[in-house]
Amino acid sequence: MPLIRLKPFSAQSIPAHPALSTLQDSSGSPTTNEFVAKALEEALTFAKGDVPAFGEPTKKSKGSTAPVAIRTWSRNNNVEHWVARYSRHMGKPENGDADWDEFNLGLRENHSLNEMAYTPGVTDAVEVCRWDTEQIGTIDGWQSANMAVFEMKHHLPAPLKERVFTILIINGIPVSTTGRSFITLTIPLDLKTTDNSKKVGSAKYVDSSAVVHAAYVSVEHVYEEADSIVWMMATASDAKGNLPMSVQKLGVPGAITKDVGLLLSWLAERRSKA
């Protein structure tokens, strides 16, 4: 079953973890090593081959000196509306830009916690569980693979309820002799229980009716090319609730364009305090 899809996966569809034991039959779960290997290869193939070619970057993102290109398309029998973003950076540790170590810090290490730090609309990032390096094991062609489940809480303007996106996030560094790169795949999960007394790791919002449980899938590819750093991100989402998809489609391109400047401004602030 392809992992890059908007329809949420059940806990049973992902590798076993003690924190998810109330939702899983471990005998039927995929092995951690094979699952992570498949996820990383599928995400890299998607990033390199499935995302349509971008036009010239022309959109401005406050806080970034690099312009942004946007591309939209439909996938999976036109059920999913995808939006992708592309920007090319000079790789310098200065305002409006960042070097490789900073991109790696902001987008690969502690990805979800950093997203909350630099994105004003993200109000909580709860780590539900994590698979350690020993559980994942060695993956041929990859380094530093990791995987975790997070609940990401997003604020929407009143009278809309806040959204919670439960995600499985996987990233790794492909072994390459042509330049540094890393890939991050985020797939949606449904961890709702049939019994509110059941504990699901450190989850806070699994059965909450105070929020709307929404979904997004994304592939992020950051790599060096021609003395610059390319940051590509593609996503499909559904905010659910009473927010029409037609309205959602209009808002996504601007939101993901803005994210480029938000990250670079956050990195500049960190740099100034170092």
C-alpha cells in the first residue's frame, strides 16, 4: 500500500510501539526497519519524480531573500489536491538566508518541535511516541533515519475550532557522493480509541471533541545543488469541519510560501543570540 496518501492510516498499519499497544496487535504490524526503508525510498522517489516541474520562482516570502515557486496538481484519481513549493537559497548564514547546518537544524532535527517554534499558527506539538535508532536498525543507502508520532495543534480564526493533525513523521539522509540532502515524510494517522479510558502514549488530543481532527501528508526534500541549497515541499491536506475544500485550496499556496520566511527569520534570531 502506498504511504504517500491523504487518507489517514490506522495504528495497526504502522510498526508496533508500546505506547500504541491499546490500538495495535503487534503480530500484524509491519517491521520497523522495512517500514522506514519503504517510506524513505517512496518519499525520495516522489520528490524527484512525481512533483511536476516548477516555473520561475516569483513569489516573495517576508524574511527570505529567495523567491518561491508554487505548483498545484491532482493525484490519486483527482481525490487529492496537492500544492508544492520550491525555493533556492545561497547557503549563507545571514539575514534572509541560512547555511546547510542551519537548514539541517531547522528542518530535520526536531522537525515538529521546531515547526511549532517558528510557525505562529502552530500552538502545540505533542510527541506521542518515538522509535529509537536501535529499533529502526541499519537501512541500506540511508543514514540517521528516525520516526515519531506527533499531534500538531493549529489555531484557526474564530469561530472555527482549532485543528489537530496526528502525524507519523519519518526522515533520513540518503547516502550520496553528489552532495548533502535529507528527506522528510509526514503521513496522517487516526489514533482515535473506542474507549476513552485507553491511554495512547502521551497523546493529548486523541479523543478530544474540543478540536477538529484534520489530516495532511507532506514530502520535504532539502538538497545541495550548484553551490546553493534547494528546499522543496509538497503537501495535500484536509482541514475537515465546516471549512469548504474550495476555500482551503485558495489558502494553502500563500500559507506555505509564508513558511519559508518564517523559518529563515527564526534561524536569524537564533543566530543573533549565539
